[in-house]
Amino acid sequence: MPQGRYDKLVEELLEKPCRVVDILPERVPAEAGERYFTVEKYFRRAERLGELYRKFAEILLKLNGYDDMSVSFDGGETWETNPDPEDFAERVTGLSGGAYLRVLFEARGVMIDLDAGDFYMAVFGAEKALTDRLRKLSAAEGLFFRSPEGE
């Protein structure tokens, strides 16, 4: 697909409501911040983050079984459609530094972003069939699909 077409779609999707696939079922209240940061240190360990990102990769690959998936690991400079599952999972699991993953399910009008170091994937767009699957797949991995506010 031509680069400009992806740019336009990304712009449109960034205007859509955002939900997250997260390790927590709801937002941590401000008064619990200190406890959360202690727990966060545990999850920031390379092995824990790798486990979480493996779950994210497997959720995305399962979604790819239903719909074409285009991915970019370089800020949208290059895109690959329906990447090799082994290579994709390895790249997602090893995501680090300032890198991020952007995934487009163009036919469904859904975009999913993962910034290295985050404990959640941001989901833009609300196509029902895909988000219903995403909710089920997240739950199967012990994760939660929700609004960032926890609604």
C-alpha cells in the first residue's frame, strides 16, 4: 500500500477513542501511586517485560488469523503486511529503547500501538468484530481490554 494512504489512515485513527490492552483491570488511583511504582519495578525487569510482550505478540498474531495486519517498527517509514509469525514475535518480544510498534488492521479501521517500556497496547478504532476478539484474546492471556480510565 502506498505510504501516503497509511499516513492518512493513521491520522484518522488517532482521532478515534482509545482503549488499552493492559496488565491491570482499571486505572491505579493517584493515592496508590507509590505502591504502583514499587510493583512497576518488578514488571520492568527484562524477563517480565519480555513475557508481557510475547503475550501482546500472540494476541496480534491471532488477530492476524482473521484479518490482514500491516506492521511498522520504524515510526511508519516502512510497513510489512502479514509478517512471518516467528520473526514478528521475536521483534515484539525484543522491543526496547525508544522503539515502538504500530499495527494497522486496515479493513477493520483499527490501529494498535505499543511503545517500548509500556505495560499496555493502545487501541484506536472500535470495529466490533475485532474488538470483541481482542477482548476475548486479552482475557485468555490474563490481560484486560478497557478504556484508559477503567470504564
